[in-house]
Amino acid sequence: MPHVSAVCYFSATMSFRVRFAPSPTGFLHIGSVRTALFNWLYARRTGGTFVLRIEDTDTARNTEQSLHTILDGLRWLGLDWDEGPEKGGPFGPYFQSQRAAIYQRRVKELIDKGLAYEREGAIRFKMTRAPIEVADLIAGRVVRPLNETEMLDPDFVIVRSDGNPVFHFVNVVDDMEMKITHVIRGEDHLSNTPKHIALFRAFGVEPPQYAHIPMILNPDGTKMSKSDPDVAKARLASLQTYVEDGYVPEAVRNYLCLLGWSPKDNREVMPLEEIVKLFDLPQILRNNARFDSTKLLWMNGEYIRALPLDRFLTLARPFTGGRDDPKVLGLVKEKVKLLKELPDWIGYFFTDDYPFDPEAVKKSCGSPHTSERLLKLADKFSAIAAWDAAGLEAVLKALATEMAIKTGELIHPCRVAVSGKSAGPSLYHMLEVLGRDRVLARLRRGAEKFRSVV
């Protein structure tokens, strides 16, 4: 229950304010990303403010690289912050390392009120012995009674003997100073919340509303951790994995929305604008969510196929090694599930020195007449007036009819001859993009190769 003397800074006309407060001490954990996303969605849903605050008081572990990883990761996902690093705002600074004077003032306030005291060089907060109820918007009403040891001495340190304030204290002070109305964070913080509520009340301020979201687990149900000794599991926990492997931000963002939240109509691929309209905290599920790599990969392929070509080209360029011909990339867009696959899909468009898949060659040489057929196809193609997909298809099918064979007996050897592969984009469009001279040369070279295999 709220303390009767607390001053509430909420009002019907005041905007909602939420925050994401990461520590720059390593790569960006996928669970932290989901927390940032849920905060961002709630801010956009309510027309509120999304604050980015950097909790960088752990000077021994903080790195500049980690800070850039956080900022770049949020930008990659399209999670723009309204206040924070690079943008500023009315409640800065937004780095805890720059807020020492604020913390010192607030510590003195508690000491002057008789609610904090020094012991062995550290400052301790006088914690109530009565259980504190957390009215959580997701977990419901939660009461955590003090254990026997805490009952004897429930007070806890808010400033260490070295002068550095602890997480519980600075977290509350910053939320209070920045007028955060809703704290949306991982369920692992739920046990900390009674201490935080007690601190808010000690300052005479009504606590924000809390919403603790369930954890994300590995596919096997184990905790997702960036320090997991299993390298494969550790990779799952890092946002950088998905950037480097060529997932598109839209797919990752969509998938993370569904880890713990559901629109209640069994849809999965949803535009962001619709998710924003539907998202609300009571819809967040209580059960921990299992990360499903297979579903994310499927969703990524769906998103790639649906991307406008210009957006696809922008996302593809870091993976193509400069081979970003729009005609070529447009051909393979329907086939790619990960952008890192692009070099393998497009390589043969840019060099005649491409490898042949042995299995593809073997399967295409089922007939001793394969080489002869490819040479005849080359002759037919050489005489075509307009080099386009429709004309190429008509010529190939007419030759198959003339030779009394199935079209597949020409299509498959033709594909292998010009690309070295048994699968790829539409054959006729591929031939059109490759051009007359290269296709004819490759068909004749393929005929020789198939002759040596038979």
C-alpha cells in the first residue's frame, strides 16, 4: 500500500516516462534488448517518453566499446530514445558516473531525516521490518517477507566505504529525479523491488509502477547467459550474433516482441505500427519464454522476401563485398534466409571461376546425351532476337519438345552449367541477368565438363 505521506508525481495529464538503464560492461544481452524493446513499445503506445540511462558506475568493467555496442544495437533495431546520450534532456546527465553530486545530496537528505547512518565507513539505509507489497502490473501482488537474518538486521548499504553508491540507491534516485512513471524490467529484479519501494517512500515520493517481465531461456530451458561455457548458447545471448549473421532488424524486433507478449490472435509476422497499437503490459505473459532459433530464422526469411528492394539493398551491402548489383540481389532476395548467405548465392554472377557442386553435376548427368543437349541449347540461345526471360523460356521449352524430353532434362543441366549449383533463383531471369555471351560460354564449358563425368 502507498505510504500516506508520499508525494505522488503521477497525474492524468502527465506523460508516461519509462527507461532502459544498461551497464556498458560487455555485449548487449538479448534479454536486455527485449527489455529495451518493451519499454520503447510502451512509450510509443502511450505517447510517452523513452529514456536511455547508462549505469556506468562500475568503472573496473565499463568500456567505451561496450557503450558503442549498446547505442549501435538500439539504433540497429530502430529503438530511438527521446532522452539520453547524444540527445540530452531536462533530467540529465544520463550517465551515472556524471551524477555524483546528485547522489551525495540525496544521501545527506536521508541522513538528515534519520533514515540513514554510517557504520564502518559505509552508509546504511534504515529498512522497515514490515513486509512490503509490490503491486506488479505483470506478476500481480507480490509480498516478500524478510528472512530471519534480515529481521535481525534488515538495514542495507547504500554507499560503500570507498564512497561509491550501490545499485539500489542510484537506481532509485535516478528514477525519482528523472520522474520515471513505469519501471519495466526483468523478473530477476523483482526481489530488489521492496528495497526500492522503501527508498522511494523514505524520500517522500510515491514509487513508480513496476512491471517485471519473464526471463528468456535457451531452447533447452536453461538460463540464457552471455557467459555460458557452451559457445553456441553464449552466441544466442548476444545481439551482435544476429547482426553479424545477417538477420534483418525488423525480423529480430518482431520476434522479440513475441517472447513474453502475445496479440491474442496467433499472428506472428506483424508490422511494427500494429504492434505499437496493440502492446500493453497486462498482455505480457507470466511464464518464461524459450528462444526458438528455428522460428526466428523462418521469420527472417519472411521479412527478407517482403522487404522493398531499396531496403534490402541497404541491409545487404555489408555482406556482399561490394558486389551489390541491384539486378543480381533482386534475383536472390526470395531465396535468402540470412544475409551472410549472400556471397554464396551471388558469387557466380561476378566470376567465371566458380566452383561446381559435385553432387549437382552428378545428378545432371543422368543421360549420356546431356552434353549434346547443352550444345544444342547454346545454339538455340545464340539465335534468339531479344535476350529476356520470356524468350529464353520459350526457346528452352521448344527445344525440349523438339527433342522429345521433359523440360527438366534441360533446365537442371543448364542451371548447373551456368552457376555450378542445383538450386537458385528463377533460371530464365538468371540467364537474362548473366547476359548472352556469358551464358553461351558457360553452356559450352558445362557441356565439356559433363562429357568428362559420363
